[in-house]
Amino acid sequence: MKVLVLGGVAAGTKAAAKLMRENRSCEVTVLTKGKDISYAGCGLPYYVGGVIAEKSALIVNTPEKFAKLTGAQVKTETEAVAVYPGRHVVEAKDLKTGEISEYTYDKLVIATGASPFVPPIQGLDLKNVFVMRTPDDAISLRAAVEAGEIKRAVVAGGGFIGLEVAENLAAQGVRTTVIDFAPHVLPNFLDPELSEFVENKMEEEGIMPLTGVSLEGVEGNGKVEKVLTSRRGLKADALVLAIGIRPNTAFLEGSGIEMVKGTVLTDPYLRTNVEDIYAAGDCAMVTNRQTGKPAWSPMGSTANIAGRILARNAAGGAFAYPGVLGTGVAKLPGGLNAGRTGLTETAARAEEYDVETVLTVVDDKAHYYPGAGVFIVKLTADRASRKLLGVQVLGSGAVDKVTDIGVTAVSLGATVDQLAAMDFAYAPPFSTAIHPFAHSINILMNKLDGGLDSMTPAEFAAGAAEGYEVIDCSQMPAIPGKKFLDFASIDGVVPGLEKDGKLLLVCTKGRRAYLTQNRLKFYGYTETKVLEGGTTFTAFEEE
């Protein structure tokens, strides 16, 4: 069987390698327009920052090494320009010579990926305008920084790549501003209040987020000197475009292959609507595992998983890809890590779930262990079924472990009750005796069952605390100008507090406020609310 694979990065090389393992008699050829194959695209920002020292580390495989390891053949600098399914032929252009050749196939795999979106604005031909998609892009940016050409930079795009590039530029001493057209950074990945928390951390680290602004142009005499936005001009020595990506699918026009929003539409078996043609990776549309709706997931993880399943099916199997959950994890400016899986509150409400959420601040390991920190965890659940719908987590530690537990729970349709007493691993260097995920689940259960009456940070920011008296329930007075109350001293009616008074109980994380509420309820106080996340998440300024 002759299999032609278009694209040689994540999905393409994974599919080719797995196909050869499934059936060694296959004749697999990979055509890729780049000079490199199987490069570490997600590692590019860390080469810019020097975290990855050698550029050679970015190249996972050379064509020669890949061919020897797998048996598949690779032709670099060869770009597919047309597909003719009726003849089982692909036309491809040799980018060195310009020659057009025909390649026949029994089965075709489209894994051509995506390219950075470059907006049609003035000045992008100036020196020190960069994108971040290939090893050459990262090598060029780092070389300019190390040469002393870049002291101030603007990164256009507040997604994963943009923030990772910003963090690494700042680590190299470059004054960095991030701009994004969306109201907040990490749009659609986090709920707005968590994105705002990230923005505050960025500012603390000297990385300025400017959201709700558009990129309008670049000015300079031969090189970047000013970046123009809809709000104001920003002096800069460099512009990094990380606005987004577009699928590399223009060459499929007229092929009869069905597409949606520029991506190749596939069924659960990664097949297109055209016989013997499959697709995976950043050029293909998959399915959201929770909603069953089409989902674009341009992630290295998705590309590898889908590429592997595709290969098994192309080799004669029938394995369905259940879809994605929007899972992601990122290292962000300010020593902050972020993870998410499943539906955010915003997305769950859009899907018309009856949503309950909770935001917790929990220890990420034993509090007495050196290097201990906290996780800020937001859980989203369906009230009626009590199924966990999504997890968002911020922290300086291993947020991926909380995220990945959430992946398992959401994938299996688990309820909060099923997750509450699971036997998670514990030792002081790694976790707390009640795992931080389980701790957050317990708090959500309390809220669902009425044991916790609380106000989310988003509700507080929207004015829900109007008419409430803020009571400082911290270990020691911490909120200027507010009445302090130590829950351990409560042994009856509290002088100065009316039993029907509206009281907002606030501490550092939320735990002492909950314990205060528990006692006050026992003594007849009926209108108390705990502020979720406490002052760790919501700042209180002196009045």
C-alpha cells in the first residue's frame, strides 16, 4: 500500500511512523515544505529565553534519522499544490527548483498544519518583525536579542505563544508589552476573572498587558521603531506577531474535500468525505468530547493523538477518536502556570447547563515543606447531575496534575460525589494529605449541598457585595478599615453584629471565612456570605 503524507511536523510524522509499525510493507512518503521535520514548535519561546540552550535541541528528527528509524521516506522543501482524488494524485512543487511533480497514492494523509496569521497592515517589511512558528523564527529573534538590537518589544497576541514569548523576552531583560484585541489575555481559555488575575501578575513582573486594542501598523526607518495600536503608539525595537494561525489548506480548493472555516472536516475515524483521504493536526477539525460539536484544537498533543489513531485506521483498523476537551497548560509571566480542561463557566452557560462554580485557594503541597505554594482552582459543575464540567487552575507549582485529574474525571463523566474521596498520592514534597483537587471538590460539594453560602470573585467584582458589611476573618487583621473577627473566639452572639445583618466574610484563602460562617450560622446568623478565594484572589484597597 502506497501512503502519501502531506506535512512533516507533529501529526504527519506521527502518522507515518505509526503506519510503518502497523504494516511494515507500506510504502510511506512524507512531503513537507519546510527544511526541518518533527521540530519542537512548543519549545520555540524557551529557545528565545535561553531556557533551551542549543538550537539543535529544537529538531526532534532529521529526515535521514527519521527514515532510518521508521522506514518512511521524507522529501523536504516540497509543497503540495493540488490534490486530484479521482486519479489518486497529488501535485507538489520542489521549492528549490520550482519543478512540479506528480505523486500517486493509495491512501492520502493531509497534515499540512497551519501558518501564523499576518494582518494586512503597513510596516511589516521592516527589520525586527517576527513570527513564531519554526525553529528559524526563534533563532532569528534570539540572535537579535543577544546582539543588543532589542531593548523594547511588543508582542501582538495574548494567547499561549504570545505570553510564553513575552515571558522569555522579559527574562532576557527586554521591556515587553502584550497587546490583544480581546478584552483579556488567554481569551476562551480561562474565564475573565482568571485572565484578569494573570494580567495583574504580568504587570507585577513589568510586562504590560494592553487588551481591547488592535494592531494598526508599524513605523520606523528601516527597522521597527514604533508599533501603532488603536489606543496609542508604542515605542519598540521589535514586534512579534502571535495573533493566531490559519490552516494550510488553500491548495485543497477544487478537490471536493469538505472544509469548515478553512479546516478539513473529518469523521470520528479521521476520514474526510473523500474516500482514501484522512486528515489530522492543525489543518483539521475534530470534535469536542463534551458537546459533540466541531472543535479546532491546534495543539501538539491533539496532533500526535489524532495522527496515531489515523494511522491505525489507514492500516485497516476502526478506532474512533473521542474528541478534545480544550485541555491546555502553559508557563506564564510572573512565575505563574495555568491549566484548563473541559468547559469554563462561560462556555458551560453558553451550552445552557445549569451551572455551579467554586473558586478555591488550596495548598499545592504540605504548607511546611520548602517551596510550598498555592493553587487557585475554579471548578465548574452541572447542578442537576452534579457532573464535573471543567477545571481551571493557576499556581506556581505543578498545575498539570490538577488539570490531568480533571481530564480523567470529565472524560469519564464523573460526579463530584465520585471524586470526593479518591485515594490520591500524598507525601509532603508532592501534595497535601487531602489532595488539592479533592479539597476543591469538597468545597464545591459543600456549596452544592448548602453547607457553604458564598460569593464568587466575579460576582463580587460585578457589585454583588453592595449592602454587605465586610468582616475580616484572617488569622490576624489584614483588611484595612474592616472589623476583625477571629472565628476561634466565637462562642455565641457577636457584639456589634446583627443576626440578620448582611455580612461578607473575607480571609486570605477562604478557609477561615468558611469556619467563621459555620459558627455564625449555629448562633443564628442568617445573611452571611464567604468571599471565595479571599484576598489571595481579590485585592482590598485601603478606603
